[in-house]
Amino acid sequence: MAPSWRWLILAVVAAVVHGEPVQKQNLTLPDGADTQRDAVVDIFVDSYEPYMKYAWGHDDLLPVSESYTDGRNGWGASIVDAMSTMWIMGRHDWFNQAVNYTATVDFSKSKTDDTVSIFETTIRYVGGLLSAYELSGYQYDVLVNKAEQLAQQMAYAWVGNNAIPFEYINFTAHEPTIATSTISGIGSLTLEWNRLSLYTNNDTYRQLAEKSVQHIINMSPPLPGMPAKNIDPATGDAVGGYTWGSGSDSYLEYLIKYPRLTNTDDNSYADAWLTAVDTSIKKLLRTSTVGDWVYLADYDDDKLIRHVGSHLACFSGGNWILGGKLTNNDTLVDIGLQLTDACWNTYASTATGIGPEEFAYVSSDGNYTGASGPDEEQLQFYNKHGFYITTPYYILRPEVLESNFYAWRVTGDTKYLDNAASAIKSFQQYLSTTVAYTGIDDVDNTQSGKIDDMESFWFAEVLKYLYLTFDDPGNISLDDYVFNTEAHPFKASAAKSIYGSTSGS
């Protein structure tokens, strides 16, 4: 950990802070930005037209085989996930077509034999439907009706008096899958279920989502503010290790976003986020011995530091930038920018210019990852780039570009525009396939094989964040909107920041 961070003590108890605007004031785009924005629209069109041709009504297009898959219960995940992006891009023709299709779907029944994930269903379907309802001027009530149809069924995941729901449920039998839940899976419902309660006048949805998060907040984990990533709904007890990555990520993300969305007088959410950040600075922040890149380590259930990172965890840079602005803490903004730069380095260092799924590094306290250390080839890569690749594929994840978007909107530094432009070029060169775009097996191989799946979050997140990076900064301003973890924007409730401050947007 860098010595300059050791002194940092965060005010994590109900202190009143005065939030400032999140976005850099009077931010303008340089000449030529519209060319990159139009390139993103072209990618969207070149992706969605094949979806309509080969996979309409199904969840994902399989671009290589020109077919489809239904991994999200067959309700048309790509259609719903794309709706908010369509509206923002001005593709109202496709948006209206999507509304008309969605109106025909019976969301009370799964079209597949799979159980329903309350997390994935909430962030993609409920979030997508309600964000589309807001963005389009509240004119399509059917979008709220369909979102409630889903939530009515998902509510059966809370069994008896359990504060924590089971993460998967059979819609037909109203029976959950009895297993542990992740805190991200059940602690990332607040934004969407709060908006659903607002638009249905049924406060049950908000109460259920808040009940789960409050239980997690009030647990006593070994790391203050950092709950274990798994939890047993039957007992409410924690299980497993600690991370800003998979299993925990969006729970931590929503802790600071929920008070910004609602402007609640309840300080517990922001206090919990600040506690988690404080703990992370003291226990998890690491600097690589090559390049001085800043990472957030994992902490496993044996209480050992694992020197690993992931594409998923790269949302943390943008989250810390946002939280730092909302709490007037320039140190957090600075660390968030350093985390963002380290994640961008995982893109800039590969042969394709695209970052890997998972990576590792060496810091002053070693290179333990929970597995074997770097082999000779990985060590050579590390000595050049300050990280080494452990899982080389890319499945169209958005998190690095998400944090890069926050960094641009907050600082106005054009290096973040250069980053995004580089990603667009790499996507065009290496992700285009038989039709549309798809993932690749190895980001450090320009001749990599293709992964035959175009996830719906390609439309919802990757292309939206890239588009907004090069669009008028006043469009979907971070001072007016809060993004759910699937990048569906919601209008913040009032023009003030967290803790009841009267300034901020």
C-alpha cells in the first residue's frame, strides 16, 4: 500500500457532507467526437439487425452459427436490455417495436425449464423495462405492468420470515432452489424494486429489497463493511471470502447509488459503503511491483490476501469516483481514477487491445492467488505490463469501459476518450464475426477463436457507455441519473446529494 494512503481515516458515521456536482462543469467534447459516437451506433445497428433476423424474441443471438439461445428464460433479454440504449441513441422505431413485442410476453411463466435468477431478472428485465418507461416519458404503462408481473413471482424467493431471499426460484411451483445466495445476487435489487414500488404504488417491493440489504449491512463480518460474498438465507449467516468482484460487486455498487437515487434520510447505505471503502484501503489496496498499478485484492475465507483482479471487479474505479464526488472526498476520486487506469492497462497491454476476464499481479507482500504462481511466460508478461493473464477470454463485458466513462465525465481528461476510441477500433477489428459481434477466447491472440454468443449486456452496457462517452455530456448526466448495474439509467428523485445535502445536481 502506498504510504500516502495510510493516514486516511474516513468519516463513516452519519456526518453531514455537502455533495458537489459529479460531472466536471462546462464539460465539452473535442472536435471529431461525433465520428466515434456514430461508429458506436453503427456497431449497435450491425449487432441488432442480425439479432432481429436470426434470434428475434429469444434471449441472445449466436452470431457464429446464426442461431439463438435462451439463457434468461426465453423472454427476449436482448430486446429488453437494448431498449434504454435505443431510446438514448434516438432509434425510436426499434424502441416502439420492442415495446410492442414486450407487451405480448407472459412474464409470469418461464419459457424454458430453467429456474429464474432474481438478480439477472431484476437487473436486465425489471431494470430495462422501468428505465425504458422513464426515458420515454412515462407513456407506456405496459412496461410497468410487465415489470410487476416479474416481481410478483420473484417475491416468492423470500420464504417465511427470512430477510434474505433464495437466489433462484421456479415460477410455476413458486418454489426456490435451496442453496446459499450471493450478496450481489440478493443485495442488488434496491434500485429497481424501489422504482417499481414508486410506479405501482405498492411499497412491498421496496420493503423486500431493503430488508435484505439491511440484514447484510448489520452483520458483523471479519472485515468491517465487507460481508462475505455468500449468505445462507435459512440462517442469515455469511459464507466464503471477500471481494469487490463476482459475488459481491453490485451489492457494494448499490450501497452508494441507492441513497443517490432516492435521497433517503437513512444514512446506513452510504455509511456502509464508506466503511467498505475504508476497509478496502486499509486491507485490500495493493500496488504492483512493476508499473505501480493500483488494484483491489481479494481476501479469502482463510483470511489470506489473493493478488487477483477481474474484468467484473473493474467497475470499482467508476464506483469510487462516483462515491468520492458524492461524499466530497477527493482521495477516493483519485484512487478510483488509479483503479480505472490499472484496469485500462489490461486492455492496452494485450495484442487485441481488449482486456481479459481475470488477471493477477505481484505486490510488495507477494503473489499469492490461491493457485500456483505465474509460470515463466506469465512472469515475462508481468515484468512488461504489471499484471499477467490468468483467464484470457472476453465475453463482451462492460466494466472497464464503464469506469472509463465515469473518469471522462468527472475529469474531462481526453485520455479517456482516446481509451474509448481504441476500444471501438479493437471491437471492430477482432469481435466482428459471421454476423454481428461476439466474444473471443484469447485477448492476447489476434487470431483468437470466437465465442458463439452475443450477451444482451452488449446492447445494454458496452454500447451505451461507449455512446455516452462521445455524446453531449448533458445527455444522461451523472448529476441527474443513476445507472443500475446493467447500465439502465434512472432519474434521481430530487436535486440533492446523499445525506440530505441540498447541492449536487
